Amino acid sequence: MKLKSVKIIIVSLFAFLFAKMQAQTSDTNFRTPVAETIHKLEIIFNVKIEDNKGLLKDKMLDYADWKIEPDNLEVSLANVLAPFNLTTFEAADGTYEIREFQYHRVSVPKSKDRLAFLSSLYNDKETWETRKAELKNCMITAFGIDKAPKTPNFKPILTSKRKYKNYTVENIGLEILPGFYTTGSIYKPYPLKEKAAIILTPNGHFSDGRYREDEQFRCAMLAKMGAIVVSYDLFSWGGESLLQFPVQMHRSSIASTVQVLSGMRLLDYVATIKHADVSRVGVTGGSGGGSHTMFLAALDDRVTVSVPTVMVSANHSGGCPCESGRGIHLCGNGTNNVEVAAMAAPKPQLIISDGKDWTSEVPKLEFPFVQRIYDFYGEKELVENAHFAEEGHDYGLSKRMAMYPFMAKYLDLDLRKVKNKKGEIDESTCTIELKEKLLVFGDNGEKLPANALKDIDKLYELFGEKNHRKYEVKE
């Protein structure tokens, strides 16, 4: 197409838009369809902005065109979309997609800018320690840990012990709050005759929870290597956790508070077990369990080794309120999971990531950020990244095979105890139990203590708070 023709088209287009604008006056607050304003932004900034889900349909905005900043696309988009709780995500090809606003998600370009800003806040160990202390104090307050009542009953409910090859399993119900029982399973080396490390494995949102095979493999293998391992349920998410609160209440912000306390108070109990070595404490979990791995490593000084899996990301801080519902990522005038992961420094940490979820950029974006903070302590080598570019969001075999040697190295576990004659790490000697064997309170919950709390409002009241969320619970 000739240059003259292009100019004619552009002039005609702007004439059309000007005519549209002229049709709006202060009498109507210059009210304009948002879709038209977005189209104008496409022309002004020469970009493509897609509304694939029809989110702009029938939306009108007062003073819409006046909110365009002709020298700043990002500000213009925010001005136009924010009143409707909409935002944009920029794809790798430069295309923008209009999406509903998600407080826990930002685009990769925005996450890069955020990490660059955070990096500018500290340049050495001293300035980082100041920042870390600020974040830690704020997180403790945001979670409500400082307001939590004491553990009411330190004597747990334990089931009979099952013996397998070089390890045992028993189930536990621990009253961590008045009337609230955290449920899980404890795996121990067998025979347990010498000091054993402690490993917490907070659960994520994977189906079947702690009953699934990969969770049992992980716990059994670590126990065979010489650790006392505790796997525990997510609040109000599957299994026995539903005996007290239905699944609809899992998305309460208090879920994140209860989950953090579950890890801390289970650790309190395990520390009293004969042969438990509280100087060697690890934590690892995937997805939501990866979030709580980072939280425990950041907040509980007893944790000495951490392996957060498929959750260290600058563009995603956890889509469930059990991870992000307490606003901890607003601490320090804004933080993210990468900075939270860095709070574990200089203790050994393995960050496991993959190429098909929000951790896809870890090797070139998030990991260098964390490694820089470890370098403030002269301990750059103590943080590692195992990245699986062709894999997705799970705690699968390859990820476990990366975790086992790391835990063995830094918790002084015996990796030889899980190797076969070929010298390969071999999970085949572990026994996968049926769900029924992993229950604490009986097949139908008939052994649930009489004082078990079932009122979500009263759970909030334990922390001096009110529940502002309404639930529709189907019988």
C-alpha cells in the first residue's frame, strides 16, 4: 500500500474517532463505551489489546477518553480498566489481554519491574536484614500468629503404628487451637534408635491430599533416610479436615493462619519425641504446600532447610486465600513470594520449578534474585534451582529425585538407605497405604472429639476477629 493511501486511512480514522468524541459532552460526563476507548489506545500506541472473554461488553465509563495519557500506555490502561476491576496481561509477543483483576497475579513484565524495584532497596547484608525484619514482623501480625491462643492440649491423638521396611507410620490429631484439630501422619525411621532430623510436609491443593501416592512416597523415603516426617492436611480441604469445616470455608483468609500454625505446632510436638533432633529441621511441599514451605522457613527460626516446589514466582503469589488471603504480600509496602523465599537465607534452600506454570521464568528471573541475597552472606552456593522445563505443576518423580539428595546433604540423612543395587534412588520399597489406614478419627469421623469446633465465626473469634465472609453450605 502506498504511503499516501496509509495517511488517508489514518486521517479518516482519527476523523471518525473525533466525531465520536464530539458526540459526548460534559452533559453526559463524556460517557463512552470502554471498548471504543480501548480501540483508541490500540491506535495511539500501535498495540493489540484483546478482549477474548467479552469482559468489556456493555461497559460504559464516564470521562473515559480524558483518562488516556498519550505518552503512557500502562497508566492509560489502568485508568480505563481499574473502575471495573479489570486489568491486562502482556504476552511474550507484546499482545495485551484484558482479564479480571487478580490481586495475586501480575504479568511477567510487571513482575520483572517489581523485582528490580525490590532489588534497589538493599545492597548488602545489613540493609537486607533490616528489610527482612520488617517483613517478618508484618507477616506475623498479618497472619495473626501474635494473637493466637496457646496450644490447649499438647497430648496428641495417635493411632496404632504400622511397620514397613525401615519405617513406620501412625496418624495424628493435634489440637492446635481450642477445639480445632490438625490431622496428619507421622513417618519415622525403623528402628528409631538415634537422633533423627525432622521434616514437615505441608499439603497443597493436589487431589487426594496427603493420601495420594507421591505424598506417601516422599514421606516414606525421607523416613527411611533417617528423618521423622509429618504430613498434614490443608484446612477444610479434603479428607478429615472436612469433619470440622466444609470445603466452602477453605477459601477463608483464616485458613492461611491455621495452616501456618499447624506447621509450627506440629513441630512443637515432634520436637518432644524421643530422638528428634531440633537442630535439623526441614520443610518441603508443592503448590500451596510450596507457599507454606516458604512461610515456615521465613517465620520459624527452627527451620534449617527448605525446598519450596512449583511456587516461587514473582508473578503469582498464590491464588487461594489459604496462601494469600491475609495480605502478607502487602508487607513492606509490597512484597512477593520471591522475596519471601529469600528470607530463608542463608539457610540451605532448593527451589524447584517447571516450564509449564508460573515458575517457568525461575532460572533467569527469580533464582538470580534469591541468589544475590544469599551472596550478601557469602553463601551463594547454599541456594540451588532444579528446573524442569518440559514438566508441569506437580511434585512428581523427577522433582522428588532432586529433593532427596538435597535433604540428605543438608540434614545429614543417609541416602544409601534408599538406593538399590545399581546405586539408584528407588521408591519401590515403599508401601502405599489406602486412605482408610491414614485416618485419625475413624472411617466415618466417629472418633472426632466432642469439643471439635465447627463454627467458622468462633474460629475467627479465637484471634479477636470477625468473619466477614458469607458461605453457602449445601447439606
